[in-house]
Amino acid sequence: MAQFTVGGRIRGATENRTASRVDPFATFKFHVEVGDIKEAAFAECNGLDISTDVYEYGEGGLNEYMHKFPGRTKLGNVTLKRGLAVSNELFKWFQEMEEALLTGKPVEFRKVTITLNATAGEHSMSWTLADAFPVKWSAPGFNAGEAAVAVETVEFAHHGIKVETE
């Protein structure tokens, strides 16, 4: 029988006290759904952040500290990057939004869901952007001296993040 020492006492293998290890998720296994666009395979996602302004108030006669109160909560814009593909659906959506603003039509908001997968491939966590719309689109930079992938960048503003775990 295998033996090991715990706290100076010898224990047998029948008293095996192993902790289950939980590894953090890898960031490279994710996919993005942008409304009904199916060709939206992205290589990079940044800007999933929420911050709250802090309002400071100095009370007269109290010099030890400033009172701090929560202010407005701000949602960061989410930036997605992908290798340029034949599909032009994201750029078309950006153009449709610009046209809607010029003609007075309502802007089309879409749901954007970023899903992180565990190493085995199963769904582990997702962030859903409510009422997202494109605010910036960038074509790839070109350099004849490099053999790099052409990368398209799209930035979305939104009205909230819903986080779900599986």
C-alpha cells in the first residue's frame, strides 16, 4: 500500500485526499455571432469592459478623507478583428446604419454574442452585447514588404453586457 505524509502523520492510499484542479480557460477558443451574419469568424476580441465613475465629495470640516459615491456606469466599445474574407456583411451593416442616420430611418441594432469554449470544445462562458451597432470599420493596412494576413477591424457600441456561464 502506498503511503504519504500529511501533517506529520503517515496516511495510507485509502485516505487519498487529492484536490481537483480547475484550469483557467484559454482565450484562443472563442467564436462570435453577430445577429444573422454567419461569416463572422474573428481572431481577436477586445473591450469587454464596464466601469463606474466615482463622484468625490469633500465634507466641510472633515479632512481625513473624501466621501466617494458611485456615478454613471460606462460600457466600453468592443473591437473585433478578423482576417479579411470574401464576405462583406459587416461593412454592409455599417453602411446601412450610416444611411439610416442620413434618411431618418431607425438604426438596426443587433445582438452580438462572444462565446468562450473550454479546452475540450464545450461552451463555458458567453458575453452578449445588447442592441449593438457598428461605430467604426477599418480596412486592413497594406505593406508589400510583408507576408501578413489582411485584417479587418469592426468596433461596436452597445447598451449592456449579459454574462452567462455553463
